Amino acid sequence: MTDLMCRWMQIPPHTLLPIMLNGPHTVFLRNHIMSFNHTTTLDGMVMMIRSLLVALLLLGSLPQTAVANTLTAREIQNEMLNKTIITHRFGMRVTMRYLPGGVVSAKALLGSVDGTWRARGNQICSTFPRGPAKGTSCVSFKRLGDNRYISSEGVRFRVVD
């Protein structure tokens, strides 16, 4: 019996399960006659369980590219060093560039600032002498897709060249 039939006849579906599992029955409810038997009900349940198992197997066989892994310091340098990074921070577009030798530059509508960066394990620590990001911040990165990343602080950005 479908949920739709149960709602149409105003019968809670869970009240029929004990009746359905006990063998062939005919139930009289509000001038309606419903007949079902143990075999067809269990066959339906078996089909539902098989469908669920197939769906789980297919889900497990999907490529795992959707799972983001933390980048190593070498991957960060290979993918971001000396390239333009675009993000939005503090309500404005920010363009950054990590340069060899430990210099990081940031440009936004309000101006630009140069700071320093260094690798610490799988994190990049950036230090700015002034501006909205003044001070030192150490973050790790995860790849979201082609040239798209997210920092451990939740900042999403993309590498454009």
C-alpha cells in the first residue's frame, strides 16, 4: 500500500505493517476493501532494499574528486607561487601574489600592501604591516576544483594565471 493511498483513506501507514506481515488479509476500512498478502508485501520490501543497496554501491564508486584534501606546502608553492590570486575580503575584490623570496603583495580598492610569507608545515603564514589583514595569519588550503581553493579560514579564491 502506498503512502498516497494511506493519506487518501486517512490511515497511518505504520498501523498496517503488522497486519501486512502476518499473512494474507482483507481489511475493511470506511467502506473500502483492501487485500494484500504476505508474499507481495515482502517482495516489495526486498525490491526496495535491493534498490537501496545498488544506489549505495553506485555512490561508493563515484570519483572522490569532490573530497578536498589539504594541500602540502610544495603543492601550494607549485600552484600559487608567482600567480595571480583573486578573492573577496572585507567587502571588496582583493588580488594577491605570493612571490619567490617570501614577498606577498595584496591589492584592493583602498590601495596595496606588501608583506612577507613563509611555509610552516602545510600552512602558509603571511604577515602584513598594515591594512585590514594587519598581523600574521597562518592558513592551509584545500582544492575545490580547477584553480579554485578555500583556506582554513573559509576564504574562497581562484588562481587566474
